[in-house]
Amino acid sequence: MVGENLDNQTVTTVSTNSKTIASSKLWIIFAVGLLVRLFLAPFMGNPWDMYVWIQSGRDFLEHQINPYDILYYKSISTGSYFAWYGYPPVWFFSIIQSYFLYTLLPWKNYELAYLSIKMPLIAVDLLVGYIIYTQLRRKIGHKVALVAASAYILNPYVIWISAGWGIHDNFCAIFTLIAYIAYVNGHPKTSATSLGLAIASKQYSIFALPAFLLFKPKTSSRLTYLITTALVPLAVSLPFLVWNYRSYLFMLEFQAFRNPRGVTYWGALWLLHGLRMYELEDYFIALSWISIPLMLVTYGLIAFKALRNQSGKTDFLSALLACCLVYFLFARNINTPFLVWICPLIVISAVSQRTRWELWAYALLSSLFMLYLAVYEPLPEFWGVMFPTAYYRNIQLRAFTLGIGITAVIVELFYFIKLLRKF
């Protein structure tokens, strides 16, 4: 009996010590992630985007100006889409409260304004990392959960998008992550609400919706989930629809009909423009709309695979990631911050299933998107150093960015095929 008690005490002590060590390492990861972000946030940002965030917050609070009105009327007056605030309202609500808190500070400068706007983004990054840790700790232990949390929190690409650039794709990441966790734990209303908030942050989050509908057992439950998800962005948008529905609906048009660009093969349009093949540009833009039927066919393939084999939660995560990747494979516009949306899901999938190739795909995609950003929008510009126009007109540069985009799509296609084989 004495020996058994000693053994039990030893096991308990070792378990307690391992938890204490894991907890201290977690604090170190969070501290490093926070400090790096706080170092970057006040001093750099996408010059135009940060100007838009600050100015739109000031216009709304001081002059009650609708940001969608500026987008709408400026676009009409110039005859082309004017790059102003062009997203659903969730991020704008964050801008409003950030700018309001900034006005309460005794000092006023751009550094504090930048930091105020980015603080919610920094908080969301850390919260996502904590959610990843807590979810995986229960299933596979502290050590592996720490690796997963650090893979997100300390990812240079993720850090740069929120603290360097200052854009809100991690809002989509956290809401989609919560939607996934609530779904697999049997809370469909919470899941649908959270997914609705993701869509109300950036519209591309809607591409995750088919996965949530596929795994519902009944048509009625699918309809309920769909309606709940749709009501959230509608409710969030209602004040602006009442204020001026034309300008708000124009925002949706603005996002849908912009010319192809970004980390994709559709980015070839930029190269064609540089080569002055203007007639081919129009044909290429028309061709790019083939992305819609391609997406529908691919979703049909996912549905066929998923409905044939609904064996558990692992299959659902694979199907969810596959649905999200449909957007990256075929969408006409893949801007460099978009990958942040699925980073938490990739980390959870890779670590929970111990698939090393998935971690390599995560690292490679993060690197490719970061490389594209560094070339297409040189990082010194985030410090206010403007590059000469000749830099952007360089044909080799445009061909190089197209090569990065095509490489990223190849990695995404490989990842997509591997996911399909999981369910």
C-alpha cells in the first residue's frame, strides 16, 4: 500500500510539474508574440488602409458620415471603383470604438492612432492562439498544444498582417474557428451565429458555409443553420441599409466585380497590362468568370465525398478546410492577407492528426503569401518609404509575382487533394 501511494504521488507530482512547465512556456509564447506585435504596430502599416481606417472613424464620430457613401459617390464621380472602406460593418464597428478610445488619450499622434486601431487585431491574434491551445491540450496534451499555439502566434506572416499591415482577416479566422468548435461540440446556433459574424467581417468567409450544411442530418436542420447564419450579417448591416441601401449594396458590388489580382493565376492580368496587351485583358477578365462554375463543380465533388462517408469530426474538419480551399483555388481576387482566415484550422488539423506534410503546407503557404507581399507591396512602404513607379512597371517583377501565385495554387491543389482522401 505504501509503495502504491508513493507511486501515485510521484505520478501526480510529475503531471503537476509538466503542467506548470507547459503553462510557463505558454506565457513565454504569448509574451513574445505580444511584444513583437506591440513593437510593430505603432510604427508601420499599409499607408492607404491605415489612412482609410482613421479617416472613416473620424468622419463617422465627428461628422456622422457614412463610409459606404464615400465609396459609392467617389466611385460614381471618378467613373471607377474608389478604394475606400469596402467591407461589411464588423471591422468598422471596431474602428469606431478604437478611434473613440484614441480621442480620449491626452496625446495625439499617428503612432498612437495606429496602435489604437490595431489593438483589437493584436488581441484577436492572441485569443486565437489561446483557443488553439485549449482545444488541443484536452485531446493530445500540453507539449503538442504548445507547438500548435506557437505555430499561429509566432508565425511572421500572421504577425505582419495584423500588427504590420493593420487589416482584419483574423476576425474571419476567429469567428470561423469558433463556428467549427461549436459545431463539433453540438452547438449549431452558436456555430451559425459565429459563422455569420465571420461573413459580416469579410464576405469570403461564406465559402466555409457548404461544409457546415453538408454534415447536417436533416434538410430542416440545414435550413435552420442557413437562416441563422444569414440573419447575422443582415442584422449587422441593417443600420447602413436603412441609412443608404444604395451605397451599402454598392460595397458588395465593389468587392464582387473588381478586376482579377493577387496570389493566384488570375494575377496574370497584371502581367498582361504591363506587356500592354490591352485587348487580351478584356478577354482575360471575361474568362476569369469561369471561376464560378468551377467552384460549383468542386463543391459538388466535396458534397459527393462527404455524404458518402460521414464518419466523424475528423472528416468534418477536412471537409471544412477543403471548402475554404475552393476559394483559394478559383477566386478571381486572392489578396495577401486572406490566408490568415484558415491558418488556425490548418494548425489544428495538422497537429491533431499528426500530419507533418500538413505543417509543411502551412509553412510553405505562409512563406509564399509573405513573399508575394514583400515583392508586390515592398515592406519599406509600410514605414512610409515610397518606391518609384518604375519598380511596379517592371515586367520581371510582374512575372515573378505571377510565379509566386501559381506556386501557391499548386500547393493549395496538393493540399486539397490530400484532404479529399481523408473523407
